[in-house]
Amino acid sequence: MHYDIFNGDADGIIALLQLRLANPISSTLITGIKRDIELVERINCQAGDSVTVLDVSMAKNNAALAKVLEHDVPVFYADHHLPGEIPQHPLLDAHIDTDPNMCTGLIVDRLLEGQFHAWAITAAFGDNLIAKATELAEKAGYSQREQSQLCELGTLINYNGYGRAVDELHYHPAELFRTLCQYDSPFAAINDTGSPYYQLKKGYEQDMALAQSITPYWESECLRVFLLPPTSASYRISGVFGNQLANESPQQAHLVLTEMNSGHAYTVSLRAPLSNKQGAGKLCSEFATGGGREGAGGINNLPAEQLDELIGKVANFYQY
């Protein structure tokens, strides 16, 4: 049996999409909402099986990964999050690149030598690597209209990954992956009126309108903080709303907090300033349920009494 384990956001889905377009195989899909990252522990494998892991933190899956390797199961692992200690094992084929302008989709694109390059650019746009994705798109000869299409599709696929549970998403990430596998190009998906692009676009526009009506909870020269109400729309839009804020004000860091547990806790999305893409994952990892990468991080459950501490840490880190 082969297991494909992947993050439910644009980067995870499109990384696997490229691999399976290049090498179609029958596999068991293991995924979930974007914040559901301890995915390796969900499998019960044995000798003779194989595993692919994409766009989930090795640091958060280290113990489960060790157990898989102990069963003599080969693992292909590609990711761009801070990995912690990478196991030295002959059956682990690890491709980890934590460069802040790299995502898992681009790592896979490099391994496939650009076989599905348009999809890789879409993944980069979805992961808010706008400058890098634009550079690649221009080098590939895509028009401004085509670049906008790739950016929008990547954003929409990423938007679909956010929520408290998969039943709040427009598509289960596994279902979205299977559906997108019909298209060897993102432009084919956009041109098909029956593709997920159109439903996601409608939901995105509705949820974003609600987020944009929120005024900052806290603001300084280096940081803006937004507090969203405890609704399904807030959870769905929180990540891409943070990306939009970062693009609008690249000199500032941004915290987007969504209220949970009747105001006793928050989920957190942190975006480092685009002018200083470092430290976000490390800052979030200082809290019990946090982690991420250089340019972006998150905390799944931040107790309300730690909110001021978080704001202080982020503001101090990014102050000029």
C-alpha cells in the first residue's frame, strides 16, 4: 500500500498533484484542514508499504516518522517548514528547503524539472510567494492576464484549506486534489465552468467581504492585529486575509486572530513583513500549539491570557 500524506492547502495539494500527474499510482490519501499537520501518525504501515509526505512539518511528525522508518518503509519527504532534526536513515529521501522564497510545490517542480511548471507557479502564488511566482511566470512567458489567473486559482485553493473542520470547507482537500487531477494545466481548470474554481471564487468573495469590514484591533508602525469573530467564514478566510494584508502593507507584520471557545482562546495566523520574511515560524513555535516557516506561522490554540504576550513578542521582533 502507498500513502500520500499532504497538507490540505494549495502548496500541499499542488505538490502532490504534480507528482501524481507525472507518476499516477493508486494511493491512500491522508490530509485535512491546513492546520491539521500531525498527519504521519494516522497511518499504520508495514514492510512493503511506501509513503510520500508533502508540506507538513517534519518537526511536528518526527516521532511518527521514526516509527514508519523502523518498519522498513521508504519515505519520500518534501517540505519547506522548519524541520527540526532530520533523521539519518537510508530509507528517508528528504528534500527540505526552508528558504523563505521556496514552497513545497516549487521543490517538487525542481525535482520534476518543470514538467508541470504552471501548476508549481500556482502553488507559489497560493503560498503568497507573489514576487517569486511573478518572477517565474514572467520567465515562462505568461501574460499579465495569465499571471492573474494563476494567482487567483492558487489563492482560491489555499483559501479552501482553512476551517475548524473539513465540513466547514467547500471541498475536502482529498476531494479537491482528486478533482484537480483531471487537469494537466491550471488554465484547463479555469476554462472548465464545472471545475472547483467557480464555487471557490464565489465563497471566497463572500467571506473576504466580511473580513475586510473588520478594523484593526491593535496597530503600530511594524504590526497590525485583526480579531475576527467566531464564525465559519472567519476561519475559512483567516489565512488568505493575512496574505492580502501582507501584500497591501509589506513593511508591517500581520496577526489575524479568530476567536474560539467563547473568547477564551484564539487561532492565530502570523505573516512576517514581506520586506523582512523571517522569524514567523520561530515566534509561533514559542507557544504550545504553534509553528510554521520563516515568512508565515500559526498557533492553533492561543489562550486569551497570552494574547498580549504574543503581540509584544511579534512587535518587538519586527520593530525597525
